[in-house]
Amino acid sequence: QKEVEQNSGPLSVPEGAIASLNCTYSDRVSQSFFWYRQYSGKSPELIMSIYSNGDKEDGRFTAQLNKASQYVSLLIRDSQPSDSATYLCAVTRGNFNKFYFGSGTKLNVKP
Amino acid sequence: DGGITQSPKYLFRKEGQNVTLSCEQNLNHDAMYWYRQDPGQGLRLIYYSQIVNDFQKGDIAEGYSVSREKKESFPLTVTSAQKNPTAFYLCASSIPFRDRGGQPQHFGDGTRLSIL
């Protein structure tokens, strides 16, 4: 079983719609959760960090964490063509400094 | 501005040759990491280091070597033993969990390595 699992997509949404990206993780002691956006040919850039259950909003982005169900999601409101990218979910746990990355979900926002 | 600098952006390796990828950071981060990314794939951890003069193997360390002689530098050598080195290599750094609890990683712009 992979540490972090994401649907590879592609997820296609029309411009202006809400894009919902999901991620599940296997280790219950995971404590820190991150979403990265990676444009084709570029390096990942951090979008959101979330550490406790519930929602965290930053502009058009909302991260949701449910530790009991071991999933974390990213909502993108008013999706724009510039949001088209691969979104990586990452998880860390305890005193280990290793980051566990999912394989990413490719998002296409159609004009 | 603080950040992570990887060089070169593009690198070509001949058969039987070792090549070294540079990674320098001025974020004052203790932890540094090397990842490999193949087309359409996720990140795979090669090596990581939590402190100067110490490093650990990741999931795909065979054919690679690293050193950590200075806090700001973590070079990766791709040896001739790595038979399929063509990939996008990413260096990252972070503040260790013990210091500030679960801080994210920050990435350099990457080095694209190809075989001649």
C-alpha cells in the first residue's frame, strides 16, 4: 500500500467551476499535510499547508483535513485555465523528516 | 531573496561518466533532499540529510551518492552505476520537524539530466 494515494486524473473542469482534488494517506500518525502545484516542466510550488482537522482557506483555495478518515482534499473555487497543472499531496509524520508524496492529479481547466 | 539554487539546468552524461548536480540553499534550513521525477510520474526520494555530515538513503539510492559538508550545500553525484539516469532531478530543503513542527519543503528549479 502506498503511503499517499491520489487519482492521477486528468480531472477536467470548465472555467469558473469548483475543482475538487483528493488524497488519502495510510499512516494514522501523519501530522502535517501539504498541497503543491507543479506546472509541466517546472518544480513544485507550495499552495497550502494544513495541520489540524477542518478547513483552511487561502484565497480561491481551501484545504480540508479529516484525520479520522485519513484524507485531505483541495478545493479550487472559480477555476481558471492558469490552474491547469498537476497537484501533489505530501504528508509528514512525527519526528521523521521524510516527506511522502502522492503521484499527483492532473487538472485541466477548460476555457 | 532566500531560496534554493540548482545548477546546471540541463546536463548531459556520456556512458561511463559520473556527473554532479549542485544544490545550494540560503534559507538556513538543516534538512535537504534529492528527488527524481520521471515523465508523468511522482517524486521519488534518492537521499536526504537532516544535518551536516549525515545523510540517509531514500527509496532509490542505488547508483547515486551525496555529501553534506556544509549546511547550505548538498550535491548529488549520478554515477556510472545508474543505468537509466535520464530524469528531472529536484533538490528541496526544510526546517526539521523537531524545530518548528511540520514545516513544508521548498524546491529548487530542478536539473534535467539526459544521456548522450
